[in-house]
Amino acid sequence: MPLREGRLGSHLAVTDLHASIAWLRSTRAVRERCRMLFDAALRGELEHVQLDLDRLDAAAEYVTRVIRDSYPALDIPYHSRWRHFAVGHDRWARVAAKIGDVSARARAAADLAVVSVLLDAGAGARWRYVEPGVGGEVARSEGLAVASLHLFQDGVFSSDSRHCLRVDADALQALTEARLAEGFQVRPDNPLVGLDSRAELLRRLGTALQARPDIFGAPARPGGLVDHLTRGGRETRVKAHDLLVLLLDALGPIWPSGLVVEGVNLGDVARHRLARGEGATDGLVPFHKLSQWLAYSLIEPLEWAGAAVAGLGDLTGLPEYRNGGLFVDAGVIVPQGLLARGKALDPRSEPVVEWRALTVVLLDEIAPRVRRLLGLDAAALPLAKVLQGGTWTAGRKIAREKRPDGAPPIDVMTDGTTF
């Protein structure tokens, strides 16, 4: 019996709902639903985008040139938050040196990665951060990363002054918008998009951590998931998809504006009339961008804890404005209708859903082309490195070539929790 939103009539229906939610929290679901809209674009059925796949090879060549310029030795790291901490110089190395124990260092790294990623959802074009003791302005994702690292160093996310270099639930739940504004140097002439939403997101994170002591331990802290996934250091192999599913399950309640079905917050899932499917999944397109960005950013802390992360290719590319902007600016995605009018759009509107869905598929399509041009295979150049080398960097570069302020080609409204 197909299950529709708002209707539960039996144990079978409840089971079906659980199965539907589990499926929507998989990268298989992300790829299948995005491919559904991609195929609709090939048939000319999408209202707000068209595809020009003849431009994809040129886009791959552009990305390859960016990779060679950025990483001449092809020593490309993973796409993760850790790249932003190292802009200009390696800040984390100095922090990590203060934490002698390897496992404690990995937990602290996971603490930092979680809060910093959740604070990384588009700063807006006007915001800047001046690093204390260093000077010079840092903006956008790098600025948010550097600011969050300084908040971490200052013990803002810890409730125990004897252990500043950690994040715990009590401190997160007590975090005020004013304290976050101070840390991010927010002023009338230096506005940060969605500041209130970011503060609320971290408070919700604190509540979610306390609700799952089986994962986050006591005191409840994000770094507890390192011990959980490695079974206290006894497990030396973690699957990337298992990491993502754990994050989507444990942190699902934190999303303040996620789609809710039968009381379950699905997070970064949107609706599109052409996304047909069974039961509660009908009409839904999952992306889980920020959760996947977090999964990518937790790979290195897990590796530092001694665990190899397998199956990186199971994670999808990230459907955000740099990757998506690359395909628009390269002429592969051709905006139509509302998407072409230059007005700010709701992130869950159909035009943006179409843009994001096509971005996911095109990242899978461009990756093998880039590998061929570089003479590397998927083991040497997984999608996590294609993104870093890569499509995200190329998206930023081409945006600067096309527009003086480097803004993305599509304007999307954000509350600080989606992009």
C-alpha cells in the first residue's frame, strides 16, 4: 500500500515510512532522483533549465587546467573544511600541537569540523573577517572557517575552562547570537547572512548531542563519534556511506527549515513535481549537501584516529553555488524561466532544485573526463579530490572571470543553513 504524507494506518505503513526515510537518507536516493530530473532535462521537460552537453568536455578541460595550476604535482587533498583552515598558513597544526594524545587530537578535530561545517552556509558578499594577530581580510567560506577556529581556540564552544579545545553540548546550548556575532565581527557595515539561524543551529546541535549518548558520549561532544565509529580505536576501517547515514540519523533534528514528513525532519530534501517515486518518497529530491560536506570533512579526523575511510565514491558531489555555478558559467546548464531572471530564489523552489539536481549528475559526469585528461584513475583521483582540485575551485575562478565580485551566477536566498 503506498504511503502518502500525513497518513499512517498500520504497522506495515509505519515500516514503509521507516524504509522510505532510510532510502531518502542514502546517496543512492540522491543520485537516482537527481538523475530523474537530469533525464527530464534531456527530454526538454524541465521548465527552468536546459542542458548543453556539447559544452561538458570544454568544462572538463577548464577544470583540468585549474587543477594543474593549483596542484602541479597532482598532490590533491580531499575537499573538506581542513583546506579552509590552512588558507595562507596551517592554523590547525599549531592547535593540534597543544593536544598531545593522538585520540584526543582526533576527537578535538572532529569537534571543530562539525561546528565549523555547520557554520559554513554562505556568508554573503559583504562579510569579511580580520584575523586577530595576523591582520588582512578573509571572506566567504575561508573567513567563516578561520573565524570558527578562533572561537574554538578561545573556548567559546566548551563549558569547561580547563579544556578549551573541545566542543560540548552544554556550551552549544548556551550559545547566544550576540556571542556568535562578536566572534564573527558582525557589524552594520559587516553583515553576516543568517546569523540568527546559525546560532539556533548550534543550539539544536547541543540538544541532538545530548539525546544520543550512545554516539556522542558524556560529556556529549561531536568528537564522540570518532570513538563510536572506530569502537574506541579497535575498528580500523569506516565506510563513508555509514558515516553519512550516522550523521543524517543523529543530527537530523537540528535542521530548522528541513522538510518534515510524519514528524521526521528530512533536512536538505526538496520537492519537484517530476520526481516520481513510491510512497512517502514521491515528489522528493534529497541532496544532503551540508551533511555530505561534513562527512567529507570528517575523513581526515578519522584517518588521524587510525581508521581508513573506504568507499569515498559513494558520497555525491556537493550541489552548492560553486559547483553549480561552474556548469552555468561554462554553458553546460542554461538557465530558463525564473532561473534566468536574476532574482533571488528560495533554495527549495523548483528552479533551484533543478539546478542542484543537474549539478549532482554533472559532477559524476565530469569526474571521469577530468581523470582521463590527467591520466589518473578513480583510486588516485576520487570525487573528493575532483571537487577540491577541481570543480569547486574552478567554479570560484570562472565566477571571478565573469563577474567583478565573483558572485555565483544564480542568486539563492539563504538562512545560513542550506548553502
